[in-house]
Amino acid sequence: MARTDDPIAGLLADFEKGDEDARAKLFASLYDELRSRATRMAQKHGRNETLRATAIVHEVYLRFVQGGGAWRDRAHFLAAASRAMRHVLIDYSRNRSRQKRQPDGVRVAVDEILDSYQSRAIDLEGLNAALIKLSEFDPVMAQAVELRFFGGASVEETAQLLGMSKRTLERRWETVRAWLRSEIG
């Protein structure tokens, strides 16, 4: 049963009961937070465009509308949104890689050269492959990486969403970061 003091829990409960309007209201309620997370993620990884953050959130919304979904609570919803942001970025990276394979002699715009440089800074496809591997032996820390890297969550937010202390997360985070570096190269 939804808590009456938590409007998000109420919207989640309404959506689960079949109220399609609840999904739109849920996104409207969390839009600013999702956009803020996408903006932090974009800035953190050298993509400072406001439009990109907005586009990421809108793509997440479209994926949620198409895929349905049931979320237990606010934390579960934000974790699902982080995972969706991950997939949006991976798909964008793959699509951009396909578009770069042009025949010789084709002129390339300066923006494309900059995108190419930025894409080398972080290998999203390599990170995705590493996360798939990580989820096989440590699904909690794979979710932590999604929340922090793709969802823009702070250490405190991530620890709270995963139900662990900040110190425990920090300790495990160092190990996972080292493992990811060795996996991605």
C-alpha cells in the first residue's frame, strides 16, 4: 500500500493498478531530478550540452512508455532510469560509431571530430561489456556503477538506494574501479 505522505509512492501504486496517467505524472514529478542527473553525467564525461541531457531524459521516458514497467518505490524507479540512461548512451555510442565509417574523401565536420575525441575519452561499449561481466559476480556493484556513472547519483545517494553504508560503498567502489580499469584498458 502506498504511503500517503509520499506522492511518488502513490503514483507508483496508481500506475501498478493500471492508471496510465500515473506514469506521465510520475515522470513529471521526477523530471527535474532525472534531468539534473543526466546533466551531471554529461558534464562529468565531457558532454556539457544541456540539450543532450534533455534528450537523454526524453529517450528514457519513451523507453519506459514502450516497455511498461512496475517499480516498487522511488529507489527502484531511479535505478531503472539509471539503467535506461546507460542503454541510451550505449546505443548512441554504437550508432555514432557506425556513422563515422565513411568512405575516403568525405569531408567531416569539426563537431564530428570533437565527438570522436570525446568518445575515445570513455569507451562506453567497453564499459557496457565490463558491466555485464561485473553483474555476473557482483550485481550490487554493477548497479552501483549504473547509478553513479549513468544515473549521476552521488556516493551518499547510491549507498542509500542500495541499502548500505557510505563507507562500505566507498570501500567496495575502490575495488570495482580498479577492476573496471583493468577490464576496459
